Amino acid sequence: MTWRGPALLAVAYVVFGVTYIYVSGRVVASMASAVEDLAALEQFKGFVFVFANGVALFSAALIYRRRLERTRAALEGERAVVARFERHLDALHDGLPSALLVVEVMGKGKLRVKRTNPALARLLAVPREQIEVGDTKPIEQAMGATRWAQISRDIYTCAVDRRPIAREYAVDVDGAETFYLQHVVPLLDESGSVECVFVSLTDTSSLHTSERKRIELEEELLRSQRLLTMGELASGVAHDVNNLLTVIATHTDLLQRELHGRPELERSLTVIDSAVDKASGISRSLLGFSRKMRSQPQVIEVVPLVKDIVELLEHTLTKSYRLELDLGAADGLTIDCDRVQVQQVLMNLILNARDAMPEGGPIAVRAEVVHGNAPRVRLCVEDCGTGVSKEIREKVFEPFFTTKDEGRGSGLGLSLSRRIAREHGGDVTLAPLPGGGTVATLELPVSRAGSASASPAKRDGQWVVLVEAHAQVRAILTGELNDLGFRVEAAERADQVARHMQREPLQPSLLIIDQPSLRASLSTLDDLRTHGAQQAVLLMTLEEPNADVIRPLGPVQVLRKPFGVAEFGRAVRDALEVAGVPG
């Protein structure tokens, strides 16, 4: 309530009183006829004046009471708003995950705690009541003298300079590094003086963890890009090597035809042929690494397969390791598998067993047979290392997960091994051994089928178009086709035979194509078919084409490189039979 209302009321009261006195005096003077009447009128005038004063004062009190009640109601509403705001502020203050501390800077370098929140008590692992209000000693004891001394310096600096301070620091909590972001902010009063200082501590460890994960993902991406680049290089090398192996293999077959009766030379050719097979396996491994080669299943005996890889690894293991074989249970058993891929899995399991025993020791490779409606063979690799914990046992099959030191493993070995095993209808598992160590098991289904091939028949006078990029391979295949009775038009590229095909009245019976890549071979096939060639097709490639790509092309056969003369002849026969070309 201001002074204006009472002043106006006082003025109105004075005006009323003066007017009343003047008017009542005139009325009394005009009405009085005697002294006695004048006295009675004066007495009546006094009574009226008193009554009027009472009415005026009662009205004023009533008016100001109503105004006072409205003012009181407004104040109570404002107090309710303030109280609600304070409750919300308290809930926000207590619910924040950041540790909060409000400190008053006293004289003579003393600090007094004015307020804390539950997050600070959780951070310091002390009851909140102990650090609620008052002395800073409990906080100093819980936080540590060194850390509190740094915070105290920041509080004093903030109070003197009247500016906020932010810094990040790390704390060792139970052996793990925890990061905190600290903010110190001055709280000023109406005059601009520092009333108290607000301190917040925010745990930023998750941000650092995310940053580490981002860096790890970037490293994995770079590693994947390097693997992709190496895969492309491996693919190119494997293609060139297989062209040379095809030349060697075909010449070996031709020599074997001519050297009957000369055992010493036949043995040498057998050695060359075996070396070609092993080199072919290496090139397929390169393509498997580059992810451009699919599984090439064959019916293979288990024991020779394992012995071949063990013989290879014996030359790479040091004398501190000893390979012990127990394969009697698998004698005579065969599996339908890709030789190179299964050997790659066994090699990986044996090398992992070696890495589990840095000081050396025996590595046992044994075979087991699981009988039933679908018999299976288990190839077990056992080591005497420290073993693998249950928590890590399944993680080791995740891509890029490794327990080896940095630079010693990519984390892809077991992941790739399990993928290969499952593609063959089996699996790779790890289990602890009772006396310590680990057994890694490759389980595959036993095959019940074999394979046989017939010799190709002669095709006298039929026309064949051969598009072969490699000159030596082209010459060998041209000679072999001629021996089989075909008339051959051979060239390096499709455009070199296109004109000849346009002049010929008849279409070729067979298109044989071999280009530096499967994509180039398919492009060549498309070019030749635009010139009217719609007959049988034989694609020679190191890669395994996708069936969805080959199926729309019609009667197309695929011959994997490298190959010998006999394999080439059978592939020619199969391509003509599939296309329904009469002999």
C-alpha cells in the first residue's frame, strides 16, 4: 500500500469537515430564533459531526482492509510460485548426475559448504549428511588432499577474478581411469559481489570410451582397406600364376602321352604334376584371401589331407614344438570339401595351439568319428597352454577379436575358420582340457560319394571359337582342340574373331573364353553373342562365378584353372552335351 491512498482520504476528510462546519453554521444561524434554540442546534450539530466521522472512519477501515486482503492474497500466490520454483530447483539439483557443490568464500582463506547434491556423495562414497553443510574437511578427506587443494585454488581464483573456470582431469578409481570435467562458476549478488561459488564435477569417461571406440573402428577400417588392397593384389598374382600353371600342366599331360616305357621320366613328370597341384592350391588360397573364390568341393581322404598340412607345418615350427598324430579312426574316410579351405582351417588351429604355448610343447592332432545316420569326423587339435576362459571362448569367433599382442594377429583367423566349416556343413569349437590347455575341434560330415569321368570323344569338323588372352595357353589349347578334331578360330580378343564370324555361313559349335577376369570373360561372351553366336559356351576362369550370374546366360560350362589336357577335353565334351550340340 502506498502513501497516495491515505493522503487522498485525509484531504477528503478535511474538505468534508470544513464544508460541514460552514454549511451547518449558516443553517443554524438562519434557523435559530432564540438563544435556547441556538444551543440545541449546536449540540445537534456536534452529534451529526461525530456520527459522520464514525461513518467516514468505518468506511476507510473497510476499504483498506479489503485492499490489505488482496495484497496478502497476491503475496501468498507469489510465495507459492517461489516455493514451487524452489522445489523444482531442488529436484533438478538433486537429480543431476553431475556432482554439485555450493561453497561460500569466508574471510581469511576459509571455505564453507552451503549445499551439495546426492551425486557428490556417491562420487565421494560418503553419506550426504556428512558433507551437507558446514566444514569442508569431510570433502577433503574423501576426495584427497591433492585433488581438493586444486579445487580450492580454482574456487579462490574464481571468486577473485569473477570468471568461470573449466578443466578436465583423470582419477584412478579401483585401477580404472575415470575422467571428470570440472566447472567453477561465481554466483553474484545484486551489488555484483561474489556471494558464493558453484562447483560441478561431470563424469566424462563415456565420452573418452566412445572416442577410443571410434579410433578402434577407424583402425579396423584401415586394416580392412589394407586387406582389400592385398586381396586385389593377390587376385592379380593368382591369375598370372595360374596361366603359367596351365601351360605347365598341359605340357606335362602331353609329355606323359609320349613317354610310355620310360619310368624315370614318368616319375619326373609325376613330381611336376604334383607340384602343379600344390601351386594350384596356393593360388586358390590367394583367391580365398581376396574373397573372389568360392568353395570347390571334392571327395578327399581325411588322413592324407591332414598329413599334407602337418608335413608343411613341421618345416615352420621350431624344435621346441612337437606334432603328434593319431588319425587311425579316420583311415579310409572321405569328406566332401574344398582341400585348400579345410587345410587353411587346420593350419590356423595348429598355429593357434603353437601361440598358446610360447615356451613350446606337444601339439596333438587326432581324429574321432561320430557314428549315426549322418557320420561325422572330428579333427581335434590339443595344446598344453593356459587355456581360454568361458567368457572369451565365444568372443574369439567374432571378427577382429584377438587375445594376441598387437601386431601378432588380425582377429580374423577363427572367424574365417568357423565360416568355412559351416559352409561345409560342419563347425569349429573350443573347449578346455581337464589337465589344462585347450582343444580346438573341426567337425565335418563324412562323404559317401566318389567321382569318375569319361574320356572325351572326337568331334570331326566342328567349328570352335577360342578367345584366350594368354598366348602360350592359346597355342596349347588350339593344338589340343585340333587333336580332338575341331576347326579352331583362335584370337586374343573378341573383336579379332568377330569379322571372321560374320563371314562364316555357320555358327560356331562352341565358344571357349578365357580373359584376365571373369567380368572381362562375360563381357567378351556378350560381344560374341551380338554377332550371332548362340551355341555352347565354356568359360575358363580362376574365380568361381555366382550361379545367379551364369544361369541367365544359357548353356554355359565353367572350367577352373589351372587344368590339364584331360580335364580340358572333358570340359569341352560336357559343354557340348549340355548345349545339346550333336557329335
